[in-house]
Amino acid sequence: MRKKVLAANWKMNLLRNEALDLYSNLDLALLNFQEIETVLFPPSIYISELQTKGNLSLGIQNIYFENKGAYTGEIAAAQAKSIGCTYVLIGHSERRELFLESDDLLKKKVNSALAENLKIIFSCGESLEVRTKKDHLSFVKKQLENSLFHLSEKEILNCIIAYEPIWAIGSGLNASEQQAEEMHSEIRYLLAENYSNKISEQISIIYGGSCNTSNAAQLFACPNVDGALVGGASLDKFSFIELAARLK
Ligand code: 13P
């Protein structure tokens, strides 16, 4: 059985005291949901003040692909690991669009993360323009082929795939159950095609994009939606805990 995953991407939000406060309100509450894997992606400068506990893991929002050296401002996978991260987020559309991260660069980050035994949440998803042209399935397929499907069976099992349509992120307009299920089942099919049915059934595929307490129950009811990667609603302790309760 694949695991249910609820991940919080705090992005570039919260001052230190706010982040510590939110964490201290979540860590004990989330222990009540042992059947779910929960992952927090705080701004990296706060991570060493937080702890992995029980079913609560910490992740870093970004890494660079080189191991060390003269790369001012960047953070290596091994450094993230050394402050307690078990996950890294790779392929988020904000990194792709605002920081011009290419499929090729993302592939290098994927390789670097796995070399340091970091697990990956790999984000993919299309723009509204692509969806309007009905090219969304082939677009996401290419993203996965270009940055993820070179991995071995053993390596891909350390990845979670997050489908995050760009038009749904921060817009208040989530994908419908039909839209989410269509893409998630396609991704599962691609995993089966590139690896095997057995592998495909083991990999969690989570949804991101305006997921909140009003729409989570419908999204989580989709057979191929194994959880969520949450932005805005993860900044409120009550919302995030309620999302965990919905996923349980
Ligand atoms: P929102 O939940 O704010 O739409 O953000 C989703 C997201 O980008 C998570 O990575």
C-alpha cells in the first residue's frame, strides 16, 4: 500500500518566531495522524531549529546540484541532510518560472539529492495556456521523462510526484476532481510503463494548487490522489491539521 502524504510548502513566508510558533502548534497535533506522512518545507534558515519527529519530516525547498564549492547563496544536498532534512522539493513551478530552472538542471538536482539519500517531492504541472490547448498530459509526460524517468527502480521509489497545475497555485481555483484524477492516473500509467505496475502502485502522487479545507475531501476521494502539497492553507495551523484529518 502506498503512503498518504501531506506536505506543507511555506515558501518565503513567516518570520522566525512565526515559523517556530506554527511548528510548535503542529508537531504534537500531527502525531495523531500516524498513518499519514507529513512533511514541512520551511524557509531553509529555520530548519535547524526544528526537529523531525515521528511521522513529521522536514524538507528543504531547494538545493543546488553541486556538492560544495564557490556557489554563493546556494545550499548542497549534503548540507540540507546535515541539518535534519529528509526531503527536498524539486521542480516547483515557481523555481521553473521565476528562477528559470530547466528540465536538465532539475535532473541534476534529482541526481544530487538521491546521491545524498534525500527523498524527493518532484513537482510537475502545466500552465493554463497548455491546458487550453489540451496539451496538459503530454506536457507533464515530457517533464517527467526529462528530469525523473532516467532513475532506476530503486531510486524512483524514493520520489513522490506532486501534480501542481500552475493555474491552480495561489489562485483559489483548484483542479476539479476529474482534472486531478485524469492527470494522476496518467502519471501512474507512465510509472507503470517506464518501470512496472508494482512500482507504480507504490509511488505516492499528491496534488497541489489551492488545496484547502473546502475542497480537500473531494480531491482526496480520487483513487489516484494520495495526498497534497499545500501552500497557503499550510500557514494556518487549524487548516493544516484539518487537512490531515481529511486525508486520514
Ligand atoms: P497554494 O496551496 O497556495 O495554491 O500553493 C500550492 C503550492 O505551490 C505548493 O507547493
